[in-house]
Amino acid sequence: MTVTPLHHALERYGRNAKRFAPDTILAADYLLEALAGPAAITNPADHIELSNWTFDKLECIVTAFPDYIDRRLAETILAVGQEFHGTTVKERRSYLRSHNEGYVESAFKRQRRPVLARMAAALEQAHRNRCAPHVFLCGRYLDEQLQQTFACALGAALAGLPITLVCGGSRLGAHTSHTMARALQANGTYAPGRTTMYVRTESTRLSTLYQPLGKIIHIDSGRTEARRIMLRTAQACLVFAGGDFGDADGNGTAEEVAIAREFGIPIIPIAVTGGTAEHSWHEVRISAGVTPLLTEHFNNLTNSDKATAINAVIRLLVHYLDLPSP
């Protein structure tokens, strides 16, 4: 078993803090530095935000232990729970013995390190996901029967990048994000937040598409405000088809592209899908220009070969987000 710096920091925190709480994590600089590096706590606001996030995430990790003994050991190690507050690790173990939990206490020496390792690994993975660039997928099918396979292939390809996919409550968004989530499950890197779908409380579009995959956020707002919320943390915007369907939404995809432009977010229009994406491809090519280095990939967004077009999307994301090549 590899004992990481974060593993050591969690163990030290449990010995020193004597109470699992946001303020004791805020005071444990060594723990936050082991997780995110010293630069993450230089700014006071960032320091507080990271400590609160770490508290929430550790609480979720401990609660999610499926085995009762492991979960109780995690609570004992970190002083989670009123019964452990203000006590040393030795006193917590004594508490277990005196409250008919001797079977947990007897497992302490044998299972302490594996439990710490699991907590450290889960926390590190969650932090990597938290820091993953957000890629917003906007658009709407022009022909779902023809384009669903493309959306699913796109979702599978996106799972190979260290990103978080954000989308709205459209069938396109559901198909792409669900496929990405399944691919993440298959390669062992799944976390609900890696695919985040926003659904307006007034929407009934997804009633037949809800699945226990990814993260769904319900927002009570109008369409334009919802789009601004989804795009405000995005670092790239993918455009898939879209257009004016003559309904109350009008050309919502075009509005999302306009908001992305306003926020200075790089736009990757998958022109081969047609509609607003194709129109945006011409606009980006003319107004923003494409460097010679990117010309081939950008031109391949128009390629009728699905694999070629999707590879162009991946290559452009790697460039814009400064990601390691998959």
C-alpha cells in the first residue's frame, strides 16, 4: 500500500484536531497543502473555500463507506461525531470498547491504514474532479434519430479527458452526458460531478430520460438566466446543431453561443451537425481567426466522418484547455 502525503496529513489531523469541523480543517494548513498545494491557501478567500469544500467532501466520503466497521473506523480516526469531540485517538478507542463496539476497536490496528488510504484516495480524486476544466455543451438535435449516435460517440470520447461536462436539460445533453458517465464508470474514474446537467424547474423535457448518473441541478430561473449560470464557470463551449424551432425557446443555441462570446469562452462549433453549429463555425473562422496550428482540426469539424470530427473536438479541447494529450 502506498502511503501518500495526504494519507499522513489526514492521520495527523485526526490526532491533533480532536473535532471534525470546518474551523479545525481551516486551521490545518498541512492538510490543505497536502491536498492542493501551498498556493491554494495563499488567498484568504480561497483558503476558506477550500477548507469548507474539504469538510463537506470528507463528510460525504465517510458517510459513503458501505461497510459499517470501516465507516466507524473513519469516524474514530477523524473524530467525526459528538461522542468523539475533544478526545484523543486513544480515548476514542476506549469509547468504542465501553459502548459495546469492541469489534470495531479490535479492527483499528488492522484496518486503520487501509481506511485512511481509501479516504485519501477518494479526497484526491474529488479534488482533481473539482479542478477539472468545465466544458459546456450547447445545442439541440436537428434530427435525433440520425444524430443520437454522434452525441453518444462524443460523450464516450470526452470521458478520455480530465474535464467536467456541463449541459442543459435537452435530449442531446442527456444522451451525451449519460454516455460519458458510463464510460467513466467503465474506466474507473466516475464521479457524479464529472457530468453536470442543469434542469429548469419548469421543464418537463427529461421526464423519460432521468437516470441515476452524474449530477443534476434544478434551477428556478428563466431560460436566459439559466444559460448564464451554466456558462459562467465554463472554459470551453461545444456547439452541437441547434436552431430556431419556432417554439417559445426560439434559437436558444444561438443565445448560448452569444453568452459564450460575451464571457470570452473559446467556442468549438461542430459544424458537421448543421444548424447553429455550422453557422457559428463560419463566424468563428472569420471573426476570431484560426491559427495555422489549429487549421486542420478546425476544418475537420466539418468532416462527415464522425470519428474525424470528434477527434478534432478532442484536439481543440486539449489545445484550448492546455490538457495532456489523451
